[in-house]
Amino acid sequence: MRKREEVGRHTDSRIAVVEEVGDVEETEKPFGKRWHHEAIVLRAEHLAALREGKALAVDVREEYVVFVRLDDKVAMRLKELEFGE
């Protein structure tokens, strides 16, 4: 069973925490049968942008865009700990 990430008060079943990047064409983990995967590596500047309240836009096969942002409560807590602006 996959772990689910909490988004606000709702569980987002589109997000799974996995131990490593796997080949989705050879396995049905973590979401069932898929036909393609990509691995995105976040650098320090990406994490800094998230901590500053910005979102990341990820291009997926020049067809889709995925936006990534921090949960508001997490972002506020990071600022309190001086990990933000």
C-alpha cells in the first residue's frame, strides 16, 4: 500500500512517497499501469523558491505542466525557523 501525502485536510492520492525511482513500464508501482516516467531533481535554488512561497512549474513531455508548491502550513513553519525569506 502506498503512503499518501496530506494536502491541507485532504489526502492527495496523486502523491506517493517511494524509496527510489523505478521503471513504471516494468512495474505497476506506485499508481498502477503507466506508460512513461520522468525523474526531476530539485536543486538548492528550487528549494529556495519553494521556501519563498513560489511554485515550480515542471514541463512533462512538452504536453503537460505540473505545479509544485509547499503546503501553506509547512511554508509558514519554515519561515518561523528562518528557512525562508
